[in-house]
Amino acid sequence: MTPVPPVQNSPDVRRWTGIAAIGVAVLVSTEFVLHQVIGPRPELDQKPELVDFFVAHHIGLLTIVLIDTVLMASIIVFLAGFRQIITHARHDLQWIADITFGAGMVFVAITMVGDAMEAGSALDVVNLVPDASAIRALTEGHAVMFGATGCVLLAVISASSAYTVLASRALPRWTGVVAWVVAGLQIFGLATIFGGTSDRYWFSSGGVGVTLTATFPWVAWVITVGVVTIRGHGGFRRRDAIAPAPD
């Protein structure tokens, strides 16, 4: 008789959700520092200055794109773990948790497209005669993806996350309340599509406003949830836990 191989335990979902969130924190911090080192981009109609900027900083910009790719992989792991935590506590909420995960995957996809556009702008000056028009077109495209388009998806992710956290009690209640606040902040990012592409203006697709009021709050929520899950929370219960024996 062939012996039955032992069943290997699955990875701890809370631990890996927390590890992914910590990875998000480290990668976002690294990107922020690199952006500060590089400085603001010239206006898109300043062709000589725009070309000089990409010639001087193309290595840094390509490094940021590479880091962002790893960041998106960490977000995928986080969202998968978050969905598992919710559905483990309340299986009937799976369809809402699937909305969170699905919107997250679309967010990752459009971010990768935006990264490809930014990388294309940087690659336009590598062993090539720079084309300011090509750089401008690619930059305008990725500004919208990182601005209004991304905010719509982050609003869906945040709102559905808030509902499932409050309904399932798989995480502390305050994390669900914070998620509702984050969802509301995304409204600001929607209007930036009408504000141009200047890096120097607060109210623009390329401005700091959408980063500080939309992107950073959601990333902060991800990190917070990761810390909570990796430390453990009483609301997360194994559905297959053995019930205590009756007296």
C-alpha cells in the first residue's frame, strides 16, 4: 500500500499579508526619496529643458519604474491575503472581497501601463536623439493613469474594503472607518484631470496634491492593515477550529 504523503500546511496568510505591506512601505519610501533627489520635471512645453531633464535623470527614472514594478507585486500579495482574511471570517462577503481584489488587479495593471509610458520617456534619450514630442505624449498619458484613473479604482478598493472590514470584524473596526475616509479622499484626485500636467501645481494630474491626498493615504492604510494582521487580531478565527468539548 502506497503511503499517503503528509499534507503540507499552507503559508500563514496573516504573516504574508503583513510582510507584503511592509514591502510596500519600504518600496514607497525608496521611491519618495528618489523623486526628491531627481526634483520636479520641467513644463511639457519647455522642450529643451524637458529633454535635458530626461537626459540627466533617465537612470533614476528607470530605477523608480523598476521599484514600482516590485511594489505592484507586493500589492498583489497584500490584496490576495486581505481577501482571504475577509472570506475566512465571513464567506458570504466573498463577492465584495472579490470586488476589492478585482479593482486592485486593474489598478496594478494601469499602474504598470503608466510605468511603461514613463520608462518609454526615459528610454527615448538612451542612445537615441531625444524627441521632446514623444516624451510629452508619454508623460501626458501616464499622468492621467496615476491621477484620476487610479483614484477611481482606489476609491472602489477602499470603499469595498471598508464595508467588508466592518461587516466581518476580521480586523479592528477603526481600520474600516479609516478605509471609508480614504475612499472619500479619492474624490479630490478625480478633479485633477482638468488641472493640467504641471509638477509644480497642487491641483494637476502631475501635481503633489493627488499624491498626498489620494495615493499616500491608501498606502498608509495598507501598511496599517499589514501591521495589524502580522501582529494578529482576535477577529480572525479559523473556521475549522475544533470546538471545545461540552461539559
